[in-house]
Amino acid sequence: MERKIPWDNTARNTLSECNRKYYFSQLIASKSRTKQLPRKVHELKKMQNISMWQGSVVDRFMETEIIPRISEKKPMDFTALAEQAVELAKKQFEYSRLAIYTDPVDGKLETAPEFCILDIHELGKPFEEREVVEAYDNIRAAILGLPEIRMPDGQTLLGFLQQCNRLTPNVYTWMVEIERAVVKPQIDLLALHDWKPVIIDWKLSRSHTANYARQLTICGIVVYLKRLATPDKKPYRHEDIRLFEVNLFKGVVKSHPFTAERANEMIDEIHLTSEDIALLLGENEEPDIRDFEGTDNDGSCKICNFRSICAFLYLNDVYDEKAFTEFVQANQFA
Ligand code: SF4
């Protein structure tokens, strides 16, 4: 039987950046604690810098506090909610500082709200207290700014969400097969507005150039194809599916069109890149790190989460937890 290839936008980007990084992030990382190397790679994959972390705190707070309140039509005190979000961030910071994720009992539940791994703790990266305070300020500002955010047609984001028939945050189990690719994106918020799908991606980036259209298009394809596979329901037209990128930092909502042409281009790309991945993997069920070359691009290595383990495994054939910890302490990876 033809081998199925797990496919998502991150996997595709990672593969084009560095084959060895793809090996770490997509092939051996494992939550299970039974083997030390896959577990350490998993922790490094989850590791965030302070800038990424503040976005993930707001993302998490939207999922667990704001969206449920809108669904249940509860009143919202944004000053109190902003402080609650900062409290969540402080708990996450402590969780990371104390390395609770390494504890097989207390760190078992990665769905726990306080789960967090920061590079400043994992790699001992030097940082200034000011950076953490700034992160708290940014998180507070993002929540306080929510009522001001407007949709492209001028109505408020909160008003739009209140009109929705249904709001489902953090959808990560929806999956479709496209040829041999198994596509399973993470959707920040899947809503039904006038009984038609609306997909929202929360962003907390200051970048003016970041483009999230691809990720949203992939989510749109999954929603479209899942509906198509439900025989008792009328299929969606592509135009029925609306895609929004909401930058909670800048308070800006960007709409990305979802058309048959865009969807088909992306489906072609998924098909082609999954074939590339299949070729790289071959028939070998147990991938060998030696088959995955590292990149020559220093810029990619500089920002790679796996830099420490990558260097360690270039120098040592076998992974040893104690030796790796000493290696990280003796070298500057951050
Ligand atoms: S450190 Fe560089 S070579 Fe190693 S996995 Fe990361 S990007 Fe690839």
C-alpha cells in the first residue's frame, strides 16, 4: 500500500529550508518519554522565544476565555480579562523556568494552560527582565484592544463574532487526504456566520510583510473537502468560505479570498510536495538522520530550534541526555 504522507504548511516550509530540520521536526519528535532523543527533540520543537510566546499566550487566551464568553453571551470586562491574560503568562513563565515539562508526572499534560517552554530557560539564553515586562504589556494591550478591532466592512470584530451561529476555537482534528498527502491543519477559530464557514487565524506579529494567506487557504481546502465528503449536506461553494487573518497586536483584520483557482493551485502544490517528501523518505519506515542533509544557510541555522541537538549529533553518534545537557551549557546556542 502506498505510504501516506502527513502534510502541513510548516512541514512543507521546513523541508524547503533544511532536510535535517525536517527530520527533527516531522519525523522523530515525539511526546512520548520512552526514548530520550525523540522526547528532547519534541521539547525543542515546542520551545519559543519571548516574541513568539506572547502571541501564543494571547492565542490560548482567545481559545479558552474570550471565545467561550462570546459563545455563551457573557458580559466581558476587558480590563479584568487583560489582567487574567497576564496572569496566565506569568504562570507559563514559571512553568518554563522550573522546567516542569521535564517532569514525567507534573509535566505530563501538555494541554494544561500553563504548559510552556522558553528558550531563555531551555538553552539558558541571556535575557533582560525588561523583555518579559514588555511581553506582559503587549499581552495586556492585545486584550484591551479587542473591542476596537474592526472587520473589513467596518463592523467590530466582537460584533461580528456575536452574530455567528457557532464558534469553535482550536480545531485540530479535521483531516482530509489529497492523493497520498494527509492534510490536518490547526484552525484557530472556525465560525459559522449565516451558516457559512468563516476561518480566523489570530496573529500577534509586528511584521508588515508576513503573509498568512497560504495557511488560511489550506484551512479553507480542508473545510471545503470535508463538506464535499458529507453526502447529506449541500456542498459549499468556494466563495462561501471566508478567510480572515486578525492581527491582535496591530488591531487589523485582513481578508484573504478563497476561490476555486487558489484552492486548486494549493491542491497541486500539496500533491507535488508530498511526492517530494515521499521520495526523500523512501520505503524506509525508520528514517536515518544520515539521509537528511543540513543546510549551508547560516541564517536558517541561527534561528533553528534544533541547532543544539543538530550540532550535538554531528559530533556524537549516540544521544546521551547528560552529555547533551553539558554540551548545551558549554556552548552558546541562543
Ligand atoms: S541547525 Fe541548521 S542544519 Fe541543523 S537542522 Fe537546523 S537548519 Fe538544519
